[in-house]
Amino acid sequence: MNRKQLEHVLRASGSISGSRGIVVIGSQAILGAHPEAPEELLRSMEADIYPLDAPDRAGLIDGCIGELSPFHEAFGYYAHGVGPESATLPAGWRSRLVRLENENTGGTVGWCLSPADLAISKLLAGRQKDMDFVRGLLRSGLLTDTAVAQTAAELKRAEADLVAQRLSLCR
């Protein structure tokens, strides 16, 4: 998914949910801070999202423009309506959200995780695809070990230790 496609998903999600703010917590959040992110970081055709002021409407988005929907079939990408609990994030993540709003979002504001918060959520999830994504962030220079370590200081001790351990595997 590229930036224009994410903007389309945000526009549609805002219209469907009636929410002006949509949080992007999956890998496509990188497009908030880095609109021209390397292709290796943009392989996913889904955007994990939820309405900021009404997370319970994520299911409505998923039902309308989710996987295997007419939207997905027509455009080749889709929204995956998730809840805020689907990602473990550092305490201050909201203060680092990256605003994505332009003429293509149709009045909807996309609130994208910062690269460091995104990496931490991926490292805590620990799936192979998540580890590969973090490796790509580091390799491309869009993120540094230092930024991850500083942000991980906001986590519970056990989570911070896990992030440090998994981050060392990504170098």
C-alpha cells in the first residue's frame, strides 16, 4: 500500500464511521512520517485502523471496506478494523502520533504511529513479518536503535527487556 492508497482508506473509513480521526497502528503507519518509504516496508495491502473517538466502530469499517469486500476487490487494498488493544504501545505514544491530513483524506485526519512506536509494537508482537519490518526500518535509516531504546523506556520493565532482546536480533 502506498501513501495515496492509505489516504483513500482514511477517507473511506472516516465516511463510514462518521469519525474525523482514524488511528493507523499497523505497518502502513510508516506512511505518515515517511510518505516515500521503501517498497520493502509497503508490502501489506491492509491498513490496521480504528476511529479515534469511537474504537467500537472499527467493525463497521472492517465490514464495509475490509478483506474480501467489494472495496478490496475493486482496489486491491483494504482496511482492517482493529481495536486499540491490538497493539502494545509505550505510555506516551499518543503524544508522538503523526498527523496525516490533506486534500486526499477528505476531511479525515489519519493519526499514524511514530516510527519508534510502530517498531516497538512490532517487536512486542514478535512474528517473523514484524521482525522483518523492523529490520527494514533500521536498514533504510528511517529508524535508529537509539530511538527505539529511548521510547522503550516508557514500557513496563519486562516489555522493555523483550524489546531490547528482539531489537538485537534485527541488527
